[in-house]
Amino acid sequence: MHKFIHVLGQIIATLLAVLFIATAVLVLVSFNLERKLFDSLTYKQVLANQHFYDKVPTIILRSLTSSKKLLDPCQYNPIACGAGERSPEAVACFENTLGVETYQELVSNKRTPTKDEMQHAKACLQKYGPTRNATKAGPLAFLGNITTEDWEAIISSLLPPEDIKSMTDQAFDEIIDYLNYKADSAKLSLVTLKQRVAGEAGTQLVLQMMHAQPDCTTEQILAITLAFLNKNKITLCNPPDEVIGIVTPLIQYQLAIVAAGIPDEVTLIRAPASQQNDPRGKLKTIRSLIHISPFIPLGLLFLIMILVIRDVKGWLNWWGMPLLITGILAIVVGLTSTPIISWIVQNKVVKIVPFAMPPIIIESSNDLVREVISQLLKPVIWQGLFLAFAGLVMILLALFLRRRQVLTPKDTS
């Protein structure tokens, strides 16, 4: 009977050791993820390591230059191209072919035309437009005259890296405080941006855009002069030097109006009126469970101690091997999860996004995701190394004690 109980205890202890290994690895990962995910320093460190703030102007620049919708609206939506200059006969042709409602949606650029709609409108496009100069007829066609160097100067002057860093760090602090119940909302201050728009940076931005355009004609110069007197919008063209003195005050006046329309802050996220609808409640419950989760593997070790451990050698054996295996598995998880999760984000998540992102944004997001995962799992690797080392030491000590017990009788005989 005693032998049966002993064997049964050994089997139960073995199962508990296996359960300890499984739960300990999960606890290590979940505990460290919770601790790092809800700390704004994690994300600030990631952005700093990736030199993200210095890359923002380049990301914006390459996104703009790769956007056909922005720089070449006629190629993006030929049906809307030059629509304001169409004759009543041309409008009737498109409305009869596509339907009035569909034509108005396409002309207002609410969506892109489908292949069938383009096929139906083909005859009208061939007969009435787009015209030979259609690609210059879009509302933002003037942007096509701005060179890459101009864009870089414009973006850098309006959004310098130090301002981007300040705004991004504030956003992370606000969001983390909201998630940690330190605030009921997360807000982002736009005061610095307003000051730049209304200040010298905004004026130089508009002048840079104007200098990138073709030289002003006599009619355009007259229009600029009248705009200054009547406080109207100015024409985007490259004015001669003697007109700059007239243009600059008008630019500053209009930018002041634009800046006044920008709010001092925007709300990124706000708690719902009802606490029952607040998703932070469920999140808090999950986090509370993660905080107490380390007691599960510790409790399993304690049960093993009660069942089968009777001396130091038994303790070293029964704890050493599970700790060693747990540490090795934690190291493997920490080293392999980063490329696996990055691959999932790159090949699965990005493909289901309902719009096409410029390659530079996808590339940057992949780098950031990879760095975030690496930062989250780095403690798991170090803790795995510690557990593996502790388990190995315990196993070696158990072997040493066993060898000593074997040799002791021979030495004393």
C-alpha cells in the first residue's frame, strides 16, 4: 500500500511539473506583456530606437508622391476630371449613361469609378473629355509642380522632428493614463501646430508652394492685388519679387484665419457615459487576473513539494528540471515570436486593411511592430535565462549530492 501511494504521488507530481512548465511560460509572457504594453516608455523607446521622428518628413513625402489621387486626380478618377468645364450636352451624356446619382457621386470624388462604370462612360469620355490638359484641371493639380526638395522643406518647416516627438510622446502619455484609469479621456494639444501655421513657418510654406508654380500672368497679378484689397483667396502662381510685399500680409492674414479654426486640442479617446459600456472594465479584469497569475505556477511547485519532496536532493531534482525546461521554452518563445508575429502583421493584417497604403507606411509600420514586439519580449528572454540557469544549477547540485552519497560508504569502509 505504501509503495502504491508513493508511485501515485510520483505520477501526480510529474503531471504537476508538466502543468507548471506550461503555466509558467504563459505567465512569463502575459505578465511581461501587460507590464510593458501599458507603459508609455515602451513606445517612446521604440520610436527613438527606430529614429521615427526624423523619418516622418520622408514618410509623408513618399506617401504624397505615391498618391495618384492627390497629385494626379484625373488618372485616379477621369469622370470627375474637368467636370466643372463640361457643357450641358456633356453632363447629359454622363448622366444618361451612368445615372444622375452615380454621376454626382463620382464627380464629387466620394468614391472611385468601377470597371463597369468606366466602360459605360468610355464613349462620353472620348467625346467630351477629359481634355488634353485634363491632368492639370484637378483641384489639387498645383501640387504636381512642387518638387521633392520643395516638399521636404515644406514638411520639415511645418512639422520639425522635435515637435513631432513632443506631440507623439504626449499622445502616448494621455492614452496610457486613460487606459490606467488616471483620466477619463486622452487629448492631444495642437497649440504648437497652430502657432506654426499662423507664424513664419506657415508663411514660408505658402510662399514655397507659390514659387513652385508657373510665373504669374498679368491677370493673375491683378487678381492677387484685388484679393489683398478684398481679403479674398489668392491665386497660386509664382509672383514677381515686387509683388511679394503685397502677397505676404495677405498670406499671414489668411493663415491666421486658418489657425483660428484649428482647435487647441483634439480628443483621441473618451470614456463612455455609462460605466457598463466602458471597455476598460473588462480590460481591468483581465489585467487583474494577469497580476495574480504568478501564484498559479508557484502553487504547483508548492504542491510538488508536499507530495514528493522529502530532502534537499529531492527538492533539487523536482524543481530543477521544470525550471530548466521552463527557462529554455521561455527563451525560445522570446526569440521566435518577434519574426512570427511580424510576419503575421505583414502578410495577414495589412492585406485586410480596406484601403491601399503607400509602401513607405507599410514598411515603417512593419519596423515599428517588430521593434515593439522585441521590446515586449526582451524581459521574457532574460527571465528565461535566469530560470534555465537556476534549474541547471539545481540539477548539477543534485547530481553532486547523489555522487557524494555513492562515494561516502566506500570512503568509510
